[in-house]
Amino acid sequence: TTPAPTSAEPGADPASSLLVRACRRSQGEGLPVWFMRQAGRSLPEYRKVREGIAMLDSCARPDLVAEITMQPVRRYGVDAAIFYSDIMVPLKAAGVDLDIVPGRGPVIAEPVRDRAGLDRLVPPEPGDLSFVTEAVGLLVAELGATPLIGFAGAPFTLASYLVEGGPSKDYARTKALMVGDPALWAELCTRLARLSAHFLRTQVDAGASAVQLFDSWAGSLSAADYTASALPWSTSVLAEVTDVPRIHFGVGTGELLALMGEAGADVVGVDWRIPLATATDRLGPAYAVQGNLDPALLGAPWPVVEERVREAIRSGASAPGHIFNLGHGVPPETDPDVLARVVDLVHAEGPAIRAD
Ligand code: CP3
């Protein structure tokens, strides 16, 4: 018998990987799995290589980026790598004074709330993300047939950090600017869209096989506000990378799924608040779905986790394509052995459950 192609085999191609086929709604009964934040603090090998190195400094070192991106691929045998970086990296390259504070998130030295703030954002220039190009190149060579997912932050989510100055619960200043000064908001989002598009384009040009646009906090908006004040700029970002499959994700976006599809996605990411079958009803047959195990359940006893994984697979079986994932990122306290068991379960039982 012919062994299944492995990543090391010449001729094996990420363009025909299970992940890319699922994005294209032609996965058959196979079920690909990866995890948002699969690289990071839940892995002891990550904590070890990051020791004494600041998050944003690590993102600028291609050797470290490649090593950290590969760690979960080696450990879990997931069906995709996600580029180790951060949604704030292109903003830093554009001159924004920012830091990523462990346990807190991005913190901006001078929040952007007026025209002078806007002028501190310099447009992207060719070569300013050369460390990204280099890291993606290393990864594509090492990954072989395993696809690399590139990513960027959507303008609304990036703007929320820039305007608030850091993480926020209610996005009150962001929304006040959004509805109070639509012209300034439009200009801010236009600039952020260019930076995110440039970040995505750089990753795709260097060999990423798919992209995910993270609009993590868009679920805080009504459908009307999302349509008027977020969607146009997310659409313009996704329009720059039509040559690869596009995944569009946010948290708490059950009411926005169809709009997020219309922004130009092939796959819409779904959190744990609605079943994948409900998401599929809302999206229609033109979109694949990604998700949606509640990450907070990963600490529950295995028989419970196992049943919830099967339930998500069953619910996703009505979608024209399904990529198994969590409903949001891996929590830092997660036991990696549980994620390993989830991957094995998805691979072992996914095809039969989907076929059922
Ligand atoms: O494995 C992966 O998913 C790849 C890399 C990745 C990171 N950030 C690494 C990271 C990705 C895709 C992101 C995206 C990102 N960054 C998002 C969108 C995804 C989401 O969670 O909704 C957002 C909102 C950010 C901003 C950000 N950066 C936050 C909120 C935090 C967490 C702060 C904390 O310490 O809890 C970060 C830091 C960050 N980004 C870490 C990692 C591995 C932790 C940094 C550390 O090790 O201290």
C-alpha cells in the first residue's frame, strides 16, 4: 500500500491539504483541526524559549517565530500552523508606541483619539515587515504539506485597542468616536485596513496558504453599527487576499455571521454561544464554518470534553465545510494533553460522525 503523503514528501502540497479543501467546501468526510492560540503560554516549550524575551521582540526574530509556530504542530499533529505574531505587530511597524503586557494585552502609550493621533500612524512601506517575510519563508520550507495560516486584526478590533489605549470591557471611547465623529473614524479605519492588508499580503506573498481575519471584539456591535462602521473596512482588507481561502472570526458574533460572510470570507468562525448548525442556517450554503468548542470547558473531566467535541462535530456536519477549532483561543492554563486528545478524537471519529 502507498503510505499517506507526509509533509516531508516532495510533491505534497498545502494547496490540496484538508484545511484548504475544507475552506473550499470540498473536504469530503475528512475533518481538519487546529486551535486559535495553539502556540503560547499553555506550552512549556513556549515558556522556555520566550524566557527573558518580550512578546513583541520575539515576533521580530524569524528563528524564534518559526520555532514557536512549529511547537504545536509537532506536539499535536494539527492540520495547520498559525503564524506566531500578533495583531498589533503591523501597528508597531507603523510607528505606534505600544507594548504587550503579559496577562493584560496590548497597551498603547498615546491612545489615538483625534487627528493628531491619526497622523502618528505612518503608512506601510515595502520591506518594513521583512522579518515576517523571512519567518514565513522558514516556516513554509519546514511545514511541507501542512498549511500555514496567516492572520491580521480587523480594523474595528485594532481601533478598539488604539482608542481605548488597552483592553476594554465596553469599548465606550471607541464607540463614542465611531458614532460621534464618523469622518475621523473612517479615516482611522482606512489607515488600519491598509496596515492589516499589508500584513496579510506580506504573509501570503511569502507562502501562507490561508488567512484568518480576527475581528475579536466586533460582537460588541449591533448589526446596524457593524454594517455601517466595521464591515466596509474588513471588506477592503479581505479583498486584498482573494488568492487564498479567507477565514473571518469574532467572539459573540452570532448575530453578525451573515454579514461577516458577506465581507468576503470563505469560512466564518463561530464561538461557543450558538451551535454550528444554527450558524450554518444563518450563513447558507456558500460558507464553511470553523469552531466551536467552549475553551472554558477544556478543564472539565475528559468524558465531558469528549462528548462536547462529538456534539460540535455532529452540529458542524450540516455545514458545507467544517474546520474544527475552539470558540476562542486556548486559555494559558490548559493542559496540553487534553488538546492532544481532542486532536486525536477529531481525527479518529470526525470522518465517521460527519458521514453519519
Ligand atoms: O497560536 C496563535 O494563535 C498564534 C499567534 C497569535 C497571538 N496573538 C500570539 C500571542 C495570534 C493569532 C494572536 C492574535 C491576537 N492578539 C488577537 C486576536 C485573537 C483573539 O484572541 O481574539 C488579539 C485580540 C490579540 C491581542 C493580544 N495579544 C492579547 C489580548 C494578548 C493576551 C494578553 C495576555 O497575556 O493574556 C496578546 C498577547 C499574546 N499574543 C500572547 C501570544 C502567545 C501571550 C504573550 C505572552 O506569552 O506573554
